[in-house]
Amino acid sequence: MITLGTVDSGVPESAIGDYVKRANRLTGVSDWNRLRGDGADDWRDFRTADPGDIGVAELQGFLRDAGFLPDGRIDGICGYRTAAAIRLFQEYVRSVEGDAGIGMPDGQLGPKSAGHVRRWRAARKRADWVGLDTAASPACAPWMAFLQRVRDQRRAHPDRLSDMVQAWAAPSDTVRPAAWDLDPRRIHFVGIRRNAPQSGQQVYDDVFILLVRGLAFRFLGSTDPGHTTNPKGFPFLVPGQHEYRFGWHKQTYHALKPAGGGVLVVRSRDVAFTEEDLASGLERNNTINVHWGGEGLAGVVGKWSEGCQVIAGKGYFNHLGRAVDCTRFAATTSAQLGTRIDGVYQTRGAYTLLADLGAAFSAGTDNTVRYTLLTGDDLALAPDIAREVDETRRALQAIR
């Protein structure tokens, strides 16, 4: 079986050491010499692959050629990106091919998954996105055009908040409106904050879109804080573009973190962000991550977020525009991660797919993501996008 930490027998210790240094540098830690697994106390030592199994380098070559590890290293080490690519392959077989017999996406290449690898190799099968023209992708092009219209609108008619961001003099990971990076070859993540304020508790009613390698995946979550311990009020991430990188959320799982000094937020005394809140000015904050928010079935954000962008695990829309239910294997709490409930391995569900796409498809890049937070008002610039967002919200909220 190949899983996180499995290494081919011929890989020297020096190569493993180099991998650890590279992974630590990319994710922002300095002293780890083991790999972080799914559970709270799940740490993986490196171990040699069992003889007779598919080799790690052999598997990496298959995953690269089949479209699940583009630009990935063939080094014989099953690290984070290779494990992510295994899960992507498993989820593709499960949700696109419709073969539930492969089981849930657990990142472990056991007998069932190995059988599917052999089947794909024999048929010379590849994921349906291989060879897709990223710049002209029919899934991503409308979104990139929409982002450009929003950027141009803010350049031509800046509102008060845009002027405040433009005037911010200190370093931050929030990009001035005139400098938004809309290169379609980069990984873009888009959040759509609903306009209607919620009273009492925030709910999972915001839509997120991952644009990567010409593909578009849609998720449900919240862009608003569910609680705060700060006497100055709730921190709301300002709409606009921000630079994020893959790192560790509380050193337990992969998340998106501000790339440098922090992103800009506005504090509010309640859970409704209004024009009056701008009177207190902007604040730089380096704790506003994009992270997992549990299964999401209860619909309430609660204490999952103090200003972070939170993704529910219960389902997503795939690159074919189909809603995918993840509730069988989407853990409700951190304590369930890596365990089996009714025989089913528990992960972060839809959020795991989001993180895996970012990890596996960012190989060969600078490990950064452009996160652009928009509001419902921006959707007036693109009615087709508005209908897609509404469809996503209604379909994913309906999953029970």
C-alpha cells in the first residue's frame, strides 16, 4: 500500500531530507521531520514501500500522465502533493466515473485503487481535463472576464473602501484595485459574500469558486465571522484581491494563509458589515485563513470562524457542473478525522478536494493563490454568473 510517507527502496536519506526542507519552506514551518496526516495526532514517519506493490515513482508517473499531478516531481517519495493526487484520482473514479466500489478518497493506494490504476493504464485513460487550454477554457473564461469587469469598475468608479485600500501605505497581502493579477494561468479562488445581513448567527450561504488549470469547482461556506473575542468587534475581510499561500491552519491541516504580512480587515460591532463600520479604519490581520468549517449540515458557522473564510465539507460542484454529495465521508468534528464511521473513512469532505486541487495542481508554481472576495452587488455585472452562484447556493444548501 502507498500512502503519505511511503518511499521507494532506492531513495537515499538525503533526498528525503531535501523533500522535508522543501515542504517545510513552502508551507511555512521550520522544524518538522515527519509528515502531518489527517487526524489531530496523526504523524507519519517515512517508510519503505512493500515489495511487489506499484512503486511510488511508478505511481507518480501515472498520476502525472493521467492529469492528477501535472508538473509533479517523480522522486519516489509520497509526500503531500502525491497523496493529494491519489485522493483526486479516487474522487474522480468515485464521482465522475460513478464507481462507488473504489471507496472514499483516503489517499491510500490499496488493492482497489491499485486495480483502477492498472485499468486506466491498460486503457491509456486520462482525466477529461488533460490538454485543456487554460486561457480559453469555457468554464474559467467567463469567470476571468467577470473579474476583469469588476476590477475595471473599481478602477473607474472607486467606492470609499476601495479608496481606503488604495491609500493603505504599509505592506499587506491585500492588492490595490489597480494591481489585481488576473493571469488565467495562476490559481484563482473567488468568494461571493451575500448582501443580506444575518441576525444572531452567520450561516453557510456564501459561494466560493476555485479556478485552476482551466477548471472551475464550486463550494459553499461563509466569508463572515461567526464570533469574536476581540473587544474592537468582528473582523470582516475587505472585498478585493488578496495574496494567499498554502500553509497550515493551526499546524493541523493544509489551508490558505496570508502570503506575507497579513490582509486588510474592517472591524464591526455586530455580524453585519455596513458603511458605518469604515469609520474605524482598516486593520492588517495575519490570521484570516481559508479553512475547513466542518460538515456544514447544521448550516450555522458558530465558532468555526473569527473572520476566516470557511468552507463547508458536505458537497461541491465539480468541473462538469454536477453537484457532488460528500456527506458519507465528511467529518463533523476534528475528532472524527481519520477514523471510520460505519466503516467509512472520514475526511474534510469537499474541503479536502479543494485543498488537494490546490496542492497537486500548484506543483511547479510559486505556491500562491489569488483570492478575490466579491459581494452580491458585483454580480449585477454578470447575470449568467449570478444565476450560477444562486444555483450553487440552493443545491449545496439542500444537501442533508
